[in-house]
Amino acid sequence: MHTVPNQQSDPTSDGVQALEYNREHGDQEGQQHKDQRSYTLDSDQDVEYLYLTFDTTLPHPVGISSPQPGQASPPPCPNLTKYASPFLWAESRKTVVTIISCCVTAMSAYAAGSYTPPADELTAKWNVSRVVYNLGISLYTLGFAIAPMVLAPFSEINGRRPIFVSSGLVFTVCLIGCGATESFAGMLVARFFLGVGGSTFSTMVGGVISDIYHAEHRNVPMSCFSGAVLFGTGLGPLIPGFIDYHANWRWIHYSQAIASAVLMIVLFVFLNETRGSVLLSRKAKALNKYYDALESAGYVGVVFCSDNDIKGKQQPRRIRWKVKSDEERESITRMITISCVRPFHLLFTEPVVFFFSLWVSFSWAVLYLQFIAIPIVFSTNYHFNVEQTGAVFAAVSIGALLATPLSIYQEKFAMRVGKMSSTPEGRLYFTCVESILLPIGLFWFGWTSFSSVPWIVPTIAVGCSTIGIFSIYLAAFNYLADTYHRYASSAIAAQSFCRNVMGAIFPLVTNAMFNNLGYPAASSLLGGIGVLLTIVPWVLVFYGPQIRARRNHESTLGPSETWLGSLTRHVIEIKISKNVGFARQH
């Protein structure tokens, strides 16, 4: 057996090539078949292993159009349509996948905030403090932070769909567990694994969008994905607040379990595999199985031919297909190790990853802080009940609904007037302006949170902050993906881990911050941090190309040759030179 790189390629409109030999060339083809039969192959001849791509022109099995007398009929050709490149799917099919992905994303975001409305009832039931009760939010987001680093490698081997389906099952079961539990400990355990299951829907949807859309067409689906995250986050306290006020707190979780089960059925039926390398590997296996069946029936060998060489004599070859990504793939243990280590390596050695992670983590902390801050402010100043407090979170969902079409339109507008740069920095122009809405909303919320000010005023401030958070969240995904290419998933995983950890920490300190500092001071502190972090996109707009050029130069030296790795290397070299000099002197 030996491997031969396949040089035959001819892109087609659907990425699928017919296996039967078309007899449209009449007598010329018949003569060629006679010539092919002069070359006798048998199953003892060495097999050539060729690399398969979506653009590979498939060969034609020898003799299947004119079987010899007494020879068995050839086996049926496999249907290769389901293995077509996801980039070549019809727009309607891509739209269905995007809608399903956004729905499950909104559902996982909904579950984060649905825990807060029954807080007063359950803290009394289980005799725990409000801070301890908020651990349910923190453990949920910790599950979000940890699980993707372990689950991501499995999606590279088995594909997205099995991970989505299994995660959906875990998510639904844990929702039932949250509703049925009788103890606070049981609630915390269920919440953690609920976060583990829900993490797939939030973190891998970006990968699904990258699987089916080229970079230049991702803005619309990525905007919808970002909007779904924030829209679901706003609905989390809104609908459960109504349920808790009019029914039992357990139905907050049971209603989610029912909705999750229905959505999982839809996902199971309509969500096709999107990872191209997995589909290509399955296509290779289907073809190899077909060739095995052909040889068992006595049809040994295939012939590569085209319109240009139809008159020539093509010698049959005995081949099997393989996929380069399968050969380059590490072991699952190694993949999990890389998945857990590389994001932190990039976080501490790449300034862009570090400061983007810091920026988006702060915005995410503010988003989750609102789960605690809004009930404190509106129940104290305006004496809102749980239903009315939940209604305030409609501002988050409305902010997401406004930000999503705005993001889609502004990029189209920039491209139409020729102001959209082809560099990653081109995606940051609008973010430089819109991100300031986060600190503006924080100052606005803090200094209007008085009983003398109408409740709608701080509520609008929440929507203002949400638009700023949306802009930051979308910019982080787009810029890191455009900048790091091969290591984009690790760079995004780094910021995802950081923002979810911050989202876990801030709900635990919100009560103390707002009660001890006061509403204006606490919000102003956060607003001041937000103002400082808005420098990040401006720095990248002006100096991003130089930073990326330096990073590309350093990447050729090795992954450790970055700002921190380079400093460490120089320190080691200085110490070695001093030791050598000291040894020579003595």
C-alpha cells in the first residue's frame, strides 16, 4: 500500500460527483472501455491511497456499464449528496440551521436569569442568604466556562450534531431536576450541569456559523447569534417572574424543560451535520465501502478521465480515499490538553487576546450583575413585586432587538459607501462609537435610580447598556476570528472562559457593592471601568496592523515567541551568558 496525493480536482456546483460512467460519448467511450479491459487488475494489487477533498473529481469504476457475461450486477452507487460541503448548501438550508442555532442559544441564555425571580421564596425555604443563593447563577456560568474546553475536541471528531443532541438531553434532564429538587444542594448540582449542557448552545453556535458561511457572509448570522444571546438573557427573568407570581416556582423550570424538549426534537430532525472535515471523512468511508463492494462483485479498479482525455487510454487503478484532517488529528487526550492549555497560552502571551478578553469579560459581568442589581434597585425604590421587576428586563431584550438589525445595516452601509476596510480593524469602526453606550448606560442607571425619578428612566438605561454590550460581544468574536485564523477557536475560547468566570463572580459581590457604596457610586465605579476599556478598539483601529504584523512575525518563531515569551527568553539568555562568562573566568 502506498499514498499518492490526488491532483485531480474539478469544482462542481454542488460538491457531489456522479459515480456512474455517462455514455454520452458513444462509440469513443465504448472503445475506451475495451482499452481499459486490456489492463487486468485483481484484488491482490497494491491499493493507492489518495487524499479526498470536496473538489475532487471522482473516478469511474471499470466495467459497471458493460458487465461481462455471467458477472454479478454492480452494487448501487452511494448517495453522496448528504456529504456535500456545507458552504455549498442552499441558502434556505443555511437559514434553517441558523434559526435553530439561535433558538437554542436564546434558550440557554434564558436559563441563566430564570433562576433569580423566586429568590425571596427559596432563600426562606432553604434558610440561606441571598449571596449564597446566587451561587446558582455562578455555578451555571462556571459550567459554561469549563465544559466547552472538553467538549470542543469531540466535535472535531464526531461532528457538531452529536454534541448538540447529547447536550440538549443533559440540559432538559437538568431542568427537570431543578424543578423537582427539594434541597438547595440538589439545586446547585442541577444548575452546574445545566450550565454544562447549555454551554454547547452558546459556544459552539459560532463554530456552526463558521462551518456554513464564508467570512465575508458571516455578519448577518453572527449578529443574529449575538442578538439571540442577549434577547434570551432578557427573557430569563421576565417570563419566570410572571410564572412565579401567578403559579409555582417549580413551573419556572418545568416550562423550560417542555420548551427544551420540543426544541430538541426540532434540532434532532432538522439540524444536519455542519462540520466539513467530518462530512468529508464520512464521504471517504462511504466511497471506500462502495469500492469494497465493487471488488467483491468482480469490478476491480477505477479510471480517472475527463473530456480532454476521453480519446486516450486510461489505465485502471485500485484506490481508496483518505482525508488529510484525519491524519493530522491528534489523539483525543492530546486534543483535550491542547483545548485546555492553548487558550490560556494565548490569553497570557497575546496582548490582543488579553485585552479583548478583559473588555468582553467586564461587559459580561455587567450583564450578569443586572440579575441582582435590578431587583435590588426596583424593589427598594419603586416597591416592584417579582412580576414587575421581571418586566424591567424587557429592556435587555428590546436592546438586543434594536442592536441586531443596526449591526446588520451598518456593515452593509459601510460596504456600500466604501468605508469598510478588508482588514480585521474594519469591523471595529462602529464598535468604537457604540461601545461607549455601555458606560453611558451605567452612569445613567446609577444617577437616576431614585424614587423621585420615574422608573422608566433607569429602565431605558438598561437598554442603552445592552446595545453597548452587544457591540462589544460581536466585535470580540469577529476580530479574534479574523486575526487568529487557525487558532481562532482557541482565542475565542480564552475570552469565553474569562467572560463566563467574571459572570460567575460578579453576582456574588453585587449585593455588597450596591448596598455599601450606594446605587450611584456603585454604577459610577463600573462606568469608569467601562470608559477605560473603550480605549481597546481605538488602539486596535490605529495600531492593529502593526500589532498583527508583529504577531505574524513572532508566530514563525514558535508559539512562545510573543511579548511574554520573548521577554522570558531574553532573561534566560542573559543568565546563561553570565554563567558562561563566570565559568570562563574561573
